[in-house]
Amino acid sequence: MAVLLFPGRHHALTNYQREYLARVLAAPRETLRDLRGRPLNLAGPVDTVLWAVTSANHANTRRNPLPAHHREVAIELFALGLPGRHYVYLIDDVGRSPRFAEYVVKKIEVESRGRFRLAPENCVVGCSTPEVLAQYEALGFQILPVELEVLDPPRFAARTPWELLTECVDAGLQGADFRATPAWREGLAPATRDLFEKYTYPDMLLDLFRDPLLGDDGDLTATRDYNTYVRSFDEGAPRKYEIVKPFMLPGRIVDVGCCTGSVIREMTLDERLDESDFYGIEVARHLHEECLHRKEQGHFANEHVFFYRRNAAQRGIFPPHSVNVFTTFSLTHELESYQGRGALTGFLRLLFEQLAPGGRWLNVDVVGPEDGEREVRLWLDASDGRNGDWERAFPADARDELRAYLDGLSTAARFLRFARDYRAAEGYALPHRYEDGPAGRVAVLALRDACEFLSKKDYTDNWQSELHETFCFWSFTDWKRAAEAAGFRIHPGSRAYANPWSIRNRYEGRARIYERRGEDMEPLPWPPTNLLLVAEKP
């Protein structure tokens, strides 16, 4: 006897797959031919199918929308009535590894407790993805091509499951009925259709593909180093909570953009909030998974902590008038940067709608200067590093090399790099020029742009992500106006402030802002770097 290994993400199952598997399982071994037209070199007929569900630890993303346990349920229903025996094995994601095929084979041997030791003489692989089947062929396995008809160039005898699913999604995104497409009615198998209907997956898929913030793998940006991001957020959590602590209220408390839940942990340690429920909303897959892991490990001092993966800027998550406190830490500038002004102002309105009367939105984020268009002179230290070779190009995945390179530049040379890279993908060219004067050689530019540089110049470990974002788009006055326009009342505890640690450790001695007064250069006070906005619902 022999087995058919059928690897895939298996988010959708098709009628073509069912017909194909029925033929393979019923056919005499000598009548079957592999992708190359050769008879199968197996010891016996194919009587068993091993379904390898890959990326089983990923869900709720465009690339992997369904959780693995529901994919497994659909496969079990799909296999009813098919010949042979069917086994499902869940394979966690290993990325684009050249040893993916080898990993799947070994994983199945371990998960089956040695029952299935797959080798070319007892196993044939069903696969229509050229890059994947090439790995199995390199291990000596023969390939049954399923939908694939010709390998080079690839030509398919039938549409793949993902193509059928994409057709349904495209119809829904264009306003048509997801369920009225031929792909849904005729292409996808009843097991998939029934599962999708039962758990309203068509709606979830449309939400995922409508979301302008996320990439295919459910992340904000492909250039962010999450290890650095998480470490920084965790280390700053006690300080962040101390800022908002005087303004917290008990009840339903929601931290939007909760990262790994480190601020929520600080909240659960606050005895005043013992009777509260805590909700963490996080859109990035890596971070949401870490939140769930920490909850499993008993990281929080309150049992009533819940985490959800949602884009809170798209629609309300909680019923109107039901939330007592929303907190956002370093989130709102990302909405502005990645989704635009309309998404940011819409987010403020959504928060207002969900807050109970008397409820508060506590926003801690970066802030821009008042009178940001004002022309200033920026002196930058040219003696604290290298001044040449500031234009070198780096690929997106060379974070360590780029960080070391940037760390070696002087502050003056790093500004040149900043002026070239800042929002360059959007076509922004930072206006500036140089002049010599009483303070030496200085850059002449808008105060807002000077503050953007100062706020970002030391983020060399996430340079590519940080330079896509804007920190200084609104002053404190602008923030108050926007909140009031959404219906909020501004609490007198709101304030903008210059972070003393940043001033002492990152600005002083390395940069200085001046304003020209005739022939003189007058140093200006350091502009604010951060704000606490305490916005109340009347």
C-alpha cells in the first residue's frame, strides 16, 4: 500500500480536487502517471491520503484567513464518501525555507509517532505549485500534479482553490454577491461552502481584503523589526502607565494598539481597577500572538483580560456608549502615516461613539510644534561620526548592516540621509538649504521638519519603518481642535511636553534650533516631543 501526501494551506477545497482524488484512489497503480509522464514507482496502490495543512499556526490574514482547526474540519467533511483513509496533520509555518518539503516529511513522521515514514517508494506527492513540488522532486518523490497540466511554463487544467476564493472575494469587494459567483456555486466544494456559511467567513474575508492597513501576512509593514519594537515597548510600559494613571476610570478599559499587552499588565496591577475588564486590540499578527502567549503564561494580574485582532480604525468594535476608557500609546501617528488623515479623524469619531458618557480617551503620542511652518536654523554636530558615504543603498532585509552604517554617521551626515529618505516612497522631498552664520553652518528649514528629524534620528534599528511615518503633523492645539470636532471635551490635565530624557541624551550637544533675528541667531527652547491628551465624552 502507498500514500498520497497532499500538502497545502487548504483554506478552500474544490469539486475538482474531489474528482481528482476519487480517480487517483480508485485507479490501478499501473495506470497512474506522474508530472513527467512516468508510471508511479510505488510498492502498492494508493489507498491513503495525508493532508498536510501548512501555515497551521497562522490565521486571520489575507494569506491565511482560516484557523487550522476549521480547515481540518472541512477536510474531514470533504473526505466523507471518498475512497481510502484520510489523515490530517497540522504543519506550522516555516517561511520560505529551501527545506520546507523535508520539514513536512519529518513533521508528519513525528506527529504520527512513526506510523508514516514517507519515502519515494511508499509515497507520491499531490502538488500543483511549481516552487513547492520542485523541493519534493529533489528529495526523490514523484508528483501527481492535481490542477497543474504543464510545468514549463505552468499551465493548469483547472483553477486552483486560491484562484476560486480570490474570484469570490473580488466580486464581494466590487459590490456583487460573494455567494452568487460561479466559483462559489460550482467551483468550491460543499464542505468549504458549508463551513464558510456557518462561521460567516465570507464577511471576514471581505473585511481582511478591504483593510488598507495590513499586508498579506497581517502586518503593518515588512520593514519593522518586531523584536526591537517589542523590547522598547515593554521597557517603557511602567513609564507610559504612570502618565495616564491619574486619569484612569474603572469599568471596561480598552487599549487600542496594545502591542504585547505590557501596559495592560500595568493596569491589572492597579488595585483601583480590580473590578475592571481589560481588552487589548492589536492589528499586527506577530504582536497579537505574543499577547495570547503571555496570557497563557499568567502574565496578567487579572483574569478578565481579553485580546482581539482588529483594525479599530475601520469600524466600532464595542457597542455604543459601552466603554469607560480607551487608551492609545504611540498609535495615532501610525494611523496618520499608514491610512491618512481621514482614517485618523474617523477613528476619533469611532472612539467617541463607543465611549460611555463621562468616559475618557487617553492618548499618549508624539506631537509637532506650534507654528510648524516657521523657518528656523538647525545646527548639527559634524564631529560625532563619519561625514562621508551617507548615500549607500541597502536592501530592505539588511537591518543590521543599515543600523551599523547609520550609527557611524555624524549627526550632520545623518540629517542628509534623513532628508533623502524621509517619506521618499510617497514622493516627498524635504525642503531645506544651508547657510553660514554666527552659529556656524546650519540647515534652514521648517520647524516641523527639524522636529521630525530630531524625533527620528536615533531610531537607526528601524530606520526604514520610522522614516515612512510622520510624528509632527499636528501640534497640541491641532490635536485639541480635532478631538473637540469629534465631540470630546478636553480635560485640563492634557498637556504637551518635552521629554527630558530625549533632550538630555539625544539632542543636547548634537543639535540646536535657532531663529534668525536680523544678524543674530537666537537659540529657541526645545519644542515639545510628546503629548498627553485626556479627552472626555460629555
